[in-house]
Amino acid sequence: MTREEIDTFEKTRAQLESLHVEIGALSKKAQNEAINKFKLKFINQTIATANTILEDKYKPFGDFDQFEEDDVPSNSDVTMLLGQYLNCLEKLRDDSIVQNHGYWYWRIDGEISTVRTKAPNRLSK
């Protein structure tokens, strides 16, 4: 990854986490209620960016690119998909970081960089 790709990754992950929390809360209240088109627009934009980052190797479902506006998904559908995207982004991050002197760093162009990150989720729990 490049520094620019890391920045895009971090922004997209933060957006997906926020969407996941917000839509997850809606899903607990009314899981089968349809997502409104305003929210769906931003969800799809964020998923499109995630698809670019993840590429085919890490993308959660090969045949899914975004939600259809004409077939509006439910809150629970969106929550489930956002969770899948977050897990796949974490797998990409796990494969793109390395520990050095007790800290975790991103690899940039295959080399250890000075860009620090948190420990992989699999080690944080």
C-alpha cells in the first residue's frame, strides 16, 4: 500500500464503522424496515470506495458491488453487509502491517514504514 491508500483505507474504515453502528441501532428497533434513499446513497458511496481498496482478493462477495436503489434493502441487510466489509478491511490491514520493536506499522511498498497503527484485532481481544 501507499501512504495515500492507507489514508483512504483509514477514512473508509471509519465511515463504515460509523454506518455500521448507526444502521445497527436502527436494525435493533426495526430490522425489516427499509433504509431510506438518502442514507443508501452514502452507504453505496462508502462501499464503492471499500471495493476499490479491497479489490477482488479481499472483497466479501464477488458478485456484490452496491445495494440496488430500486430494491431498497432492510436495516438488517445493510448491517450484515457492513459487518462483512469491516471484517474484510481488517483482514487486509492484518496482511499489510508488521510489528517492530513492540509497535505495529503499515508496510508501504513492501517496506516497514513509520506509519503506526493499532495491533490486529485478532490480538487485541
